[in-house]
Amino acid sequence: MPPSPDKSAHEQHDERRHVKVGPISGFPELLPAHQRALDALIEKIRTTYERCGFTPIETPAVERADVLTAKGGVQRQIYGLTRPAVDRADADAPEIALRFDLTVPTARFVVQHEAQLQFPLRRYQHQRVWRGERAQRGRFREFAQFDIDIIGRGGLDDLHDAEVIAVMAQALAAIGLADARIHVSHRRVLTALTEAAGLDGADGMLATIDRAGRAGVEAVLADLARQEVPEPLVTSVGRLLACTTLEEVRGVLEDAGASADGVDALQRIVESAVVLGTPRERMVLDFSIARGLDYYTGLVVETFVPGHERWGSICSGGRYDNLASHFGSRTFPGVGVSIGVTRLFDLLVKARRVEIGAATPAVVLVCTPERDRYLTSYLDLARRLRAAGHDTELFLQRRPLRDQLTTAARKGIPLVVIAGERELAEEAVGLKDMRDGVQRLVPIDELPERVAELLDPASVEVAA
């Protein structure tokens, strides 16, 4: 809101000076060193996805509200948007909202651009989403996700489910989480039990079972009994939640007279994921992973960091066969997983499992101790280094050399170029290594090469 014209300039300035700038709960922001560490983590994930043949897409932050609510999900947590007055005057303008995940917009994207896409579509996407839930440890209202999905047209072999698990495991290993545990379940195993018991719908029971990881198995079984779920089915669910092998699952299904299609599918997925390089011991059977978002129909996956399970899942996903059905008559089954990048990075920082390095990408700082006399020379030195591919910062403030060196140290810049009358008269510069304090006299024409040598870890090892 603009300042009142009735107030003096001094009063208006005083009001602006007292605007609160504290953080808004649930909306994180990062300092430069942390942002660079996050960017490095994201790049490792991206490299893994592309190595496995996934291609990027991008969708808008804003979707029609009816698109976001078309297939279950988190309607009460969706942030609606108020349109500008010029749009509100249009009675036919649709309601719009911020997306709460990337999967639903991707389903809309696929239907809208079907003619321009090749199927199966192998897509990755790294963007922000928004959910109006209570901010707490590991949970944010604004956060980034990094998804992969494989989407078919008309059908999609469940071997793709195995591939998604394997790619996710590789991505997590690339960022130092080779010990992450991938908990797997399959909706058809649970629905087979309910069908064998003669129940028409399983959504309410699945929602209750999904609480087992937090409330405990006994509490969930008691809750099912209060819901008047038949006692034999409650017993079967209790046995299923205790299963640690697929053979045990088969026994539960056989005793209940239920179809084994779901466990057969899960066995194919697990065995194929192993062949694709996922260690079997990293995959954990966990049928308490029952519900997730409403659109999952088969495989369901959640991933945890050992020792930090209470932090929650850092990566989740599964199979969805009917998600796009609300946007058209064609069938686009898919399978995908989403790494909660913001939550994951927050955990890695607090657990000290990520290195927070320099606050700048610059590896060289060109100092300007005699700026008034040799500014052109300093500018030329920065140009030479940048042209050679070295990330270079140029110090342009009028500060003593001591302060310039302090700046390099605080930013973590390893090399500093220092040149005054004596050095420039010899067409040379002083090249100081801030890591060991050694300063060398280097000809200007050789400067880019000498910088490369000092930045090469192999040359440092030889020198040592």
C-alpha cells in the first residue's frame, strides 16, 4: 500500500523503516553457501536422471483449481489465488490455485500435449510446490520436489516400476545416501484381502493402515476393530504388517483365500530392481505404506534415512493407472517417484551429511590495491581469467589490501591475484594461495595456466 500523502516525508520514511522483515513460517530461504550446496546436490540428481534417459519438462506454478482437485489429494491444503481486478471482472474466469505436487499437473500436461510427445514419456521435473499445512520439522509450506515419471499411452509394463525404484536408488547414492532404505508396498495386496472378505471399498481401511508407521500396529488393529472390520480381516492385516518376506505375504493371502496377483507383481518389481543394480537389502517390505495420495493404484514407495526415520519419508511415489482419466477419455498409466528436495536438504544439513563449502563459485579474486593507477590492468586480468574458464571475482571497492584478502578468506576463495607497480612493471602478478599462504610471482601470460595447475587436486598432491 503506498504511503499516505497526508503524512510528512519524515513520517513516511519512519514507517517504511519499521516494516517487519522476519521469516514467514514454512517458507524457507538459504544463505549463499547453503544454496550452492543445494545446487550441487540437485545437479547430481539431474545427472543421474539424464543418464537413465529422462528428459526435463516444466509446468506453471498455477493451475485451474478443478485440475488440482480432480483426483483426490490434499484439497484442504491447496493455496487458492486471488486474480487481479481486471480478471475478476470476467465472470467466466476459472478459479486458480498453486499446485500442491508435480504429478497432477504432469497428468494435465500429458493430455494437453499428447500429439507432441513420445510414449512412454520419461520425464523429470524440478520445481516448487505449495501446501497449506502446519509448518514443523521437515515439513514446509513451500518446498521443491524433484520428480521422475514414466507415463505410457494405453498401457505401461510394470517393469517400469522396477526401473523407477532403481533410478531413485542411484540418485540417492549419488548424493551420499547409499544407505537409504526403500520401503515398498503394493495396493493390490491390500485390496485383495478386502475383496476376499467381501468388502466393497477399501479406502477407509487403507487410510487407517497408513497410520501404522506412526501410531503402531496394535493401535491400528484396534482402530479397525472399532470400525467393525471383520475380525478375520483384522487378523490378516496384522499378519501382513508383520511380514518381512514375500513368501510370508503369500501365506497370508492363501490363508485368507485372496488373489496373489499383487504379490506376484511386487516380486517381479523387486527382482527386476535388483538386476538393475538396487541392493536387495535396501528394499524393505512395508505394507503400512497403504495410502499416500489417493491416486496410487499399485506399487507404493517411501524412502527413509536410517537413524532419521522420525523425520519422515524423503522420497515417495508409486503407480497410478487412472490419474489422467479426469482430463480426457484416453488412458495414460504411469509410475513415478518424487524426492522432497527441501526436506531432504534440511535433514542432511542438520545431520551433517552434506558439506557446506564456499559461499561463492569464484576460485580467484583479483585484488585492486592501486585501483586509481592500474584499474585498466586489473580489469584486463579479470577478463583473461574469465576467458580461460576460471570463475573470477573482481574487487572493486576502495578498500585496503588487508580487507580484500579478508574478503577472499571469508568467502572461501582459494586464489588471490595481487599486482602493484613492481609486479606490473615486470608484466607479472603475485598469485597467492590462501590455503597455504604461499605467494608466487607469475607472468601475466601464464596466469590462467598457473591458476589451473593450483586448482588441480592432482598437482596439489604431487607438490605435497
